[in-house]
Amino acid sequence: MTDRRRINGPPGGTRPPVFASSIKPTTVAAERPQRQRQPNELRKIFLKTGLIPSASGSSYLEFEPSASLSAARASPQSVIPPSSSLKLACTVHGPKPLARSATFSPNLVLTTHVKYAPFAARQRKGHIRDASERDLGVHLETALRGAIVAERWPKSGLDITITVLEAEDDRWWADAPDSHDAAWGMMNVLAGCITAASAAIADARIDCLDLVAGGVAAVVADETAERGVSAPRLMLDTDPADHRSTLSACVVAYMPARDEITELWLKGDISKASVGIDDKNLTHEALIDGAVDAARGAHSVLAEAVRESAERFAGLSSGKST
Amino acid sequence: MGGPTASLHPLSRADGSASYRCPATGSNVLGSVNAPIELPGRRDALKPEDATIEVFVKPGTAPGGVGERHIEGILRDALSRIILGREKGYPRRGVVITLAIVGGDSIGRGASYLPILPALLHTSILALLSASVPLSMSISATILAVDSSGKIIREPSSADAAATASLHVLAFTSKGHLLLNESEGAFNFDTWERVYERALTICHGTSALGSDGDVAMTETVDSQPLEGLVRDTVEDRIHVEYAWKIDAA
Amino acid sequence: MSSPLILLPGDEVPTDYLPSNGSAPLRLGPGLRLLSQAHPTPASTSKHVLTATQAGILSTDNKRNAVSILSSSNRRYIPTPNDLVIAQVHHSSVDYFYCMITPQSPHAVLGQLSFEGATKKTRPMLRGGDLVYARVLSTGLGAGAEVELACVNLATGKSEPGGLGPLNGGMVFDISTGMAARLIRASSASAEQQQVAGLVVLDELGKKLEKAGGFEIAVGRNGKVWVDCSNSEDHAVRTTVAIGRCLTTIDEHNLNPTDQRKLVTRVLREMKIES
Amino acid sequence: MASSAAVSTAPPALSLPPSQFARLQPHAYLLAHLSPPASSQQPSIRANGRAPSQFRVTSTNTGSLTHTNGSSVVRLGDTTAVCGIKAEILHTEDIASWSVSHSSSSSTPNKRRKLTNPTEKPGEDRQDGSDEVEDDDSYIEDFSLLVPNLSLSTGCAPGFIPGAPPSALAQSLSHRVLSLLHSSRLVRSEDLEIWYQRPNLGPEELERHNEDEQMDVDVEQDGSGSVGETREIKAFWVLYIDIMIISLAGNPFDAAWTAVLAALRDTKLPRAWWHADNETVICSDLVSEARRLSLRGLPVASSFRVFEADAASGWRAVIVPDAEEERKIAESDRKGIQRRWVLADPDGYEEGLAQERVCLVIDKDQRQNGKVVIVKMEKNGGFAVDRKELKELVAVSAQRWEEINKILGQC
């Protein structure tokens, strides 16, 4: 299993470090991070365009670190981070002529590519895209295809590449990885990818119907001091590490001006949850609405970043003409 | 310990080929050159006014890896400077150089490629000459090691190379330019200048730059300059091929 | 200038080796280029120098005032206009025969009507495997360009020089391209030129086989030589093979004229061909 | 290409906007900047506004990636490299070649080694056991303990297809980083060793001993003789060093190497010990117990390209002056027109125009008053840079070392 185009590690393979505290979780003050935000309060998003001059368009997106993470940063106790925050870079190359061998296309051909850096997650990622990364690419492509005016660029291609430098956790690290538990962190990554790609496409001056933004909402159950597991609740922009269990989550790609959803991805089962409790509002519709609300929030950041990009472009072209 | 030996045109199917072995460093390289040839499928990448030079290095035992890609880049950069790719028949076509490391120690992961670099350079230049690819000049190269006491060792064996403070590969053109230098290990500039002087003597003998006079003493140590080896190899081959003409004249 | 001068790329051609033919312009052959002084310094005497770009023997021709480098004789053939080649028909289309000049190069095209006196009705019906003696008309430009052959001088409508066209019977032998060039020079008459090429084998064979009916020979620059002795009746095949053996042996061992004569005598004796 | 014709007419009366001119006639454009007409009194300046030996503004930021043991972001002008280091554990039982001789009590494997200390006499090192331990890094090379990989498939520049296997450039850069890590011996083998003390000592003592062993690297391990019988290496740390070039605008190597350097300086390894009952290595998650790597020196890379005025040299057949004449011409250049410029830290535009490259990696020996030590010197692809020029470049690189030292010191 050696890759001749890369530098390989020891042939016998290596093992990720095992921490004493993960064997006996009681020893260190290993407490589950707690969500400090209101259920409908979103994390701040840092989004900037045009940082990569060699690309036609680019953006960099970073989620605000959770309270627990910033506390851990300020006064480090444990080498194990309590949670992580999404960081990714997106570049857009094109529109450019299609490859010689490609078949004719009357529309702009969109290619999306999402790759985690090997150091992006708690477990080292491989160099070759795995199924989940491919999956993200497909979801992202659907989300964007609905927003781009593709017939404006016949016989052309547009490459969108996203490098995830730091991904969200799927659950709290000390929780036993439950085989039935889904990769919840991926949903947040997808929301981030959609928002970042949208900014980069606008930065590349590709015609779009609207700025499409990504948002996540989830139904989560938390541990409370009094009654063990609390009743499931709907929350926006969840960090999976904050919660005891995530029952269901939804990510949407949403265009506010047209009130359209270009991509919807819903995972998990809330039928049990809604049966168990009185709250009849805990339906899939409510979940989707929550995700749309989260996307609206992201959209405001996105619009600001795109405005900045447009101003820079206008400044540039006026400078050129003088 | 004999000096390096070389032969021209050991392969009959290639346009040009050469083999080179240096007993001191234990390197043994067989190279072939095909030029000018069409490079189909790369039409977009071809330069309209120049030849495209491609170098492939095949290690003897292990499969190739990132180290080979690196050394191929070094060889291509050096050789493209002396190949006249704009001569008639060469633009838009390829000069393909394939070098097989036949003997000697295999180079491990991330290990230095310097010990075999002079042999690769010599094999390439001889194979290019044998293929009659137009060149602006010829080159010769050598490897020197400096041990911890500052002593310069010529063409160290792989065991010696591993135990030295620094390793230097220098390649000179037949007009005395420093075409390539690859040095690694810890050293200072004065040491390198001494290495440079010695390498120049090894490649060109004292006649090339004998203005100082003090280099004469090294003459006895480094018997035949390497440039002479390249020249002799080519001349021998031509003498054989044109025996009818030379005998007649 | 008795000993031949061997040059390597970058070596300057000494001025005393150049043909001194007064006013006529010097012709540069392959392997040489003229360099001009980019940065004139007072020290340098001449503004121009001739340097070699290939390794080989410096060859000068006083009569034509030409100078060139003879490099390695065993090169792959690269088609150049006006070369005579022996090509093998591979397949044909309505307008063209597709011919093989060397196994590794793409097919060359030969027009169905590029034969002496060929019309739609009288054109030769060549099939795959047939041989033609043809001239390279053009090589085209750029990658993927086709080499075009012709068996007729398009201006005159004749097969010039003589012998162009389909080769029937006989046998083809592979020789080096350098040998092919020498054979062409040697076979184009004049004893003096044979001296230049250092080949006496054809002369020798011609003398010895005259009685047996002589032989026909065609040399292609692509390293092929076609030999036919259909006049020598029952000895035809044996004689053809003998000639081929002589040529390939001389090529392989780079024999000098004396050895060539010895070889011819020996081969003919071994093959029991009367002389 | 009528670039030679454009040279003479380049500076005055442009009908094209500069950005167009830069694209159509890149060579003439850069040349016009570098050799302004003598009458204009302008200094020779590159198209990007830098002086020939000026590097781009460099900034670094470390420790911002959560899931790494050490990380850095280096911006070299518009070139951005992100480096993340993840440490994993290699058990000696997983090493096929970990033979009996290794696992025996001897802590000084009888292996080949390099000498770096130039004052050390050859042969002397064989007797001096303590020095040997400090100097032996063969484990790192033999067991592949450092695994650097550089990726350009991040959309960093057009032409690199995302998802494609590493290009020849990426492979070559990965190899250069690895070979420089090996030849500069930046990382100490002993920092990566995880020892096991057989429990004839009390567990507290074991703890303490381990601490001593790992925290104080400069302490001579004289004790290895007496307690050596019971100590053995059970595992190694393997550092996966991944460099993502996020934005490429020339000079990827300097950016990548600086990122590796900064990330290694940021790297903290948790305290690790062999848990005999579980037969595995256990790490402590306390930050207070984690330790940084003690790196050997600070090798700083500086890359250069040589831009030649005569782009037509490939076309026009001119006499290439031999080395001796070259020097004379260079002398006369001082008075007259300059023919070539050595450009420090080339951007992508300049890299496309200059074939000859030089890369110097130098360090300053703090023990010897900051004496310059060259760790790597590469020069290839041209005739312009010879002895004299290299000497000047070493001086430029020494200045660059000070800059980088300051920048890395700040983060």
C-alpha cells in the first residue's frame, strides 16, 4: 500500500496516540462542552474573499470557535481540544475552455471538489478523497448548480476547489463512537462549503441568480444535571460536540431573494422524539425552517463579503482606467 | 581502483545510448536518448519554438518514487540549458532521455541523490552526443565529499558519503561555467570554494584555468580530467565508425 | 590536415581547417553553426566563430566550399525532402498508398498517380508488402504532419532519377543509414567519389559478377538496400544473398577497402559463385 | 516573439495598458522595469515594485489549527502555505527491521552516523558514547519517522488539477523538504523516542526518570551505562508533516520550508509511556506535561532566480563566452549596462521568465557568534551564477535569516 507519488510513513503503520484520560475518563476534568448560545443564536462567521490572487475567485471561511474551545485556547489544560471550528479555503478557476476530449455542453460545466487536509480532523485523513469527501462534492455541486446562470457560459468549465483545513467533530471526542451515529460534522462542513463557494463564485464574477447560503439546524438531546437526558430540542447551527446526542439534522442551500432551496439534506429520525413528547412542532418542516433561518443568517455575512469583493473590483478597474 | 569508464551506443534500437560506470562511487547507469520524436497527446503542452525535454530515471531494484521525480527535474533543468532545441527538426518535438540505474546501492526514501548524480549527468551527455542531438557545449560533473576535518574526498563510496560533513556535486560546461551545483550538509563558503577549485581541476584538468599556478600539485592526484573521458569515449567511437575514412586519409 | 579533426559540441572550428576557396561563400552543413559575438570585447579578433553542435569528424569539401560534421553513422532515419527511400506499401486508399519508411515512424503517403505515366487506368496496382523506390517530396510542418512520397518528378512527368517506381523481385537488406549514404555516393559513378566514400565493394562485385549476369541495386536513405540478380538465372537467389552479406558485413565491421576486396572474394567462394 | 525589438522601444509611449503589456510581452515588461533609461534617474526595480534582492513581506501564525500537534500558516506575499503536524505512534514491534540488536539493552545502536561538528576529529566519536547518543539520528531516516508531504492540488493556481495525484513539482518539493529535514538533522531522534524502564525501580522513580529523559535533552545521558540494562525503546513518535499550498504565486519552497520550520517549533508532543499491562503506549493529556521539540538550529531557505536581459539568446546564435571571459564581461558590466539580475524570492510571473535558479539554506551557529553555516546550496539551469555571485547570495541569505528569525520569534 505504498503511494509512489507521495512520501510514505513507516511501512508497518502507526497508531494514533491513546490518552490516559480516554481510558479512565474520570481522571482529568474532561467535561462535555456546553452550548453557551441561545437555541436560535448562530455562530459568527468570518468570511473574506480574494485572498488567493492566482484564482479567478476565492474565499476563506472560518466559524467562531465555541466557548469551550476558546476557553481551552486561553488557558490550555489538556492537549485534547474540546471541540473544533470549521476553517476552509475555496478557490474558483474559470470559466475556462473545456478539455479537448470533453463533449459539447451548452452550459457552464461545474466541477466541485472538496478535500480535507490530512490534519483537518481528529483522525488523520488520507491523501486520496474518501467517500464522504466525494459525497460533499456532489452535494455542493447540486447546491450551486441551481444558483448559477449556466447558459451564460457555453462550452466552458468552472472548477471549484475547497480545502478543509479544520473540520467540525461528529460528536464529543470522549463519547464512545456509536456505529449508528451519523457523521453530523459533515453537515456543518457542507453548510460552510456552500457559503464559501458562493462567495468565491461571486468573487470570480460568475452570473448568479442569487447568493446561495448554507445553514444547519438539528434536533438535539442534552444531558442535564437533574433528569439525565433532556427533552429533544430544535437548535440552529449546532456544534455536534456540544450535545449528548443529535437525533436529526438538516442542511439547506437557500437563496433568500427567491425563497428557494437548491439543496436539502436531512439525516436522522425524529419520529421517536416527537412521539415521546408533546411538542408537536418538532417536525421535519420545523427542522427545515430552522435550517433556512440559519442560512438567512449566513447570507447576511455572505452579502457583506461579496459587497467587499465588488468594491475591490470596482476600485481596481477604476484605477486601471486612470 | 580504476577511473570511470564509459561506452557509446550499447543499445541498437535507441537513437542514442551510453553506459557509464564509476567504480569509486559504485554507480552504473545505462541511458538512452530518442530525439527528435513526436510526443502525441501532449500537443497543448509543447512549446511552439522549442523542443520539449523529458527525463526519466528508473531505479534498479525499487520502484521509482518522489526522489526520482526530483532528480529528473534537476537533470532536465541542467540539460535543457545545453540542448539546442530550436535547431531544425526539433521545435514541437521531444527529446526523451531515459536513464536506468543498473548497479550500485539503491537510494532509500528521502536519501540523498547526490552520489549518483554525476553518473546520471555523464550518461545523459554521452547518450545525447551519441544521438547527435545538437548541443551548445558539453559538460562534465563530479562529486566531492568533505569530511569533518575538512579533507576533500573525491568520488566517495556510499559508506564514505554517509560519514562526511558535506557532499557536493558540481557540473561544469566545456567552457568552464558552473552549470550545476548541489551541496548539502553543513559547510561554510570557504570550504565550498576549495571544493570548487578541486572539482574544476577534476573536470577540466589544470589547463583550463591554470592562471594561479598553485593548482599544479593536484594534477598528480586526479589523473585524467573527466572532460577528457567524455571526449575520448566519443572519439573512440567515431574512430571505429569512420575507420574507412580515417584509414583512407 | 592529414589526421581527421574530431569535434565535440561547443568546440570551435579552427580557421586553418576551413576550405580556402577565396570569394565563394562558405556552405555550412549539418552539425555546425555560426555564432556572432554578442558582447564585443577588444580582445576578441573575429566577430564570428564556427562551432560544432554535434560530435563528429569535420568534413570539408574544397570544390563546393562546404564544411560539415560527420556524426554517428548509425542514426534513425528522419525523412528530408529529396531523399531516395525504399518504402513498403502497407495499405491503400482511393487516392493514396500508405507506406512504411521506418517501422517506428507514421506512414508516409504516396499518391496513386505519382508514378511515371500513371493515369487512373494505368496506375500500378500495388498491394500491401510491395516495395517502391521513391523520393521524399515533402515532410510537412509541425507535429503529426505527413511525409509525402513520389515516384515521379512532378515537373517533367518522368521517373527521375531513373529507377523510381515499384521494385519487383529481389531482396531488401537492412544497413545503417550512414552506410546507405555512402552507398548512394559510391554508386553515383566516378571513381574519385568512391574514394571519398571509402567503398570499393560495388565495383568489386560488379567486376566479379559481370559474367554471371550482373545485378541491380537500389539504395534507400532509410537504411535499406534492394538487390536483384534475376539475370543470373539459377544462381539468382544465391548471388543476391551473397551481395547482401557483403554489404551488411562491411557495414557492421566498418571494413576498409582492402578488407572489402578480401571479403567479396571470400563470400563468393564460400557461396560457390563462379567469378 | 519580437521581444528583442520591443526592448528598445519598451519604456516610452505605451499604447497598451501596463497589465496588457505585461501579458503580451512579459520579458520586455520586466526588462523595462529593471533597466530604466539612464536619463530617467530611476532605480532598477522589479515589475512587482521590489528591489532585486528584496524578499516579499512574510508573516507567520502558529498554533491555530485545533487537531494538530503543531501548525503554522506562512504568507510569503501572495503565496500561502499551511502546515499541520500530527504525531502518531510507531511501536517497535511494528518495525520489521527492529532486530534483536536494537531491542537489547544497548541504547547506542551501532549504526552509521553523520558528523556535523566540523571540529570533531574523525574516529574520535567512536569512543565517546555520550556524544554519540546525541548525534545519532539514524532512527529518523531508517524508520521513516518524518513524513512530509506537500499538496498543490488545492486550487492554489490554475493548472493544478484538484484531486489529481501530486504533480512532478509537488513530488519534487516534498522530496526536497524531506531531504532537507534529514540532511539538516533539524529534529532530534531522542525527542521522538518513547522509552520503557523495567519496573525494578519504583513507579514514581520511573516517572521521574522519564521526565528527566524527555525534558532535558541537553543532559548527557551518562546514566545509560548503569541503568541501561533495564531501559529500552518501545516506540517512536512519527511526525506527519502535511503542507497545503493554499495560494501559489511563486517560490513555493521557501514558503513550505518556513511553514515546516514554524510548525515544528510549535509542535508539542504529549508525555508518553509504555503501559506494560496493556502492552501499549499511553499518553498524558496534560498540557503541562507535554513538551516541545528541541530543534537543531534554524535553517532558513532563500530562493533566487536569474533574469537575463537577452531573451533572444535561444534564438540568436551568439558566442557563449567561456567562464574566464565571463568574469571580464561582468567587470565591464559595472560601468555599462547590466545584463542579468538575480531576483530574490521570485513571484510566479518572474519564475516564468527566468530559468536559472539558486536555493540556499543557511543557518547561523549561535555557539560561534552567529557564524554562517550553509546547509544546502543548489544552483541549476544556467551559467550566470558562479563563485562570485554565490558568495554575494550567501550574504543576502544571511540577512534573510535575521528577518525570518525575528518573524518566527514573534509567534
